Amino acid sequence: MGAEETMSTVDGPLRCSHCGNKTRFDIYDRVARRRFAHFSLGGEVTYEEEEILERTVERIVCRWCERDDTIEPAESVVTEE
């Protein structure tokens, strides 16, 4: 997924076709959200009731080879029971 492509979400597993990585990626995204901020009298903040209004994935980078032009959806991961 190169810099010229964007997607709204990452819906499944990814794979780097350059090095074969399937587990470690940096995902750069922009998020518009609504959330309730609860401040204590001491000034500590707790966020509750978060709603993601819009999310755009701008870039996905492989942690192993640091490429962003070879990331692709991977086949579904099979879990053992």
C-alpha cells in the first residue's frame, strides 16, 4: 500500500511481499472521533464513550524491511483450537 493509495480501515491480516513479514507493521492513520472527557477535580482525564467518526489509513510500513510499497492483504489466518 504505497503513499498514493489510501484505505479507510485495515480489515484483515497483512503481508509484506518483499520480505514475507505477516506480523509487524506501522500503520499511519488519521482519525476523527467523538469522545466524552471526564476530568477529576485533580485534573486527571479519563476518556469514555469513544466513537470513531472517520478513519483513513494513509500509510502502512513493514517493520522488518521498512518498505511501504509492498504491503498487501494476506490470506486469512487460521487459528488452532
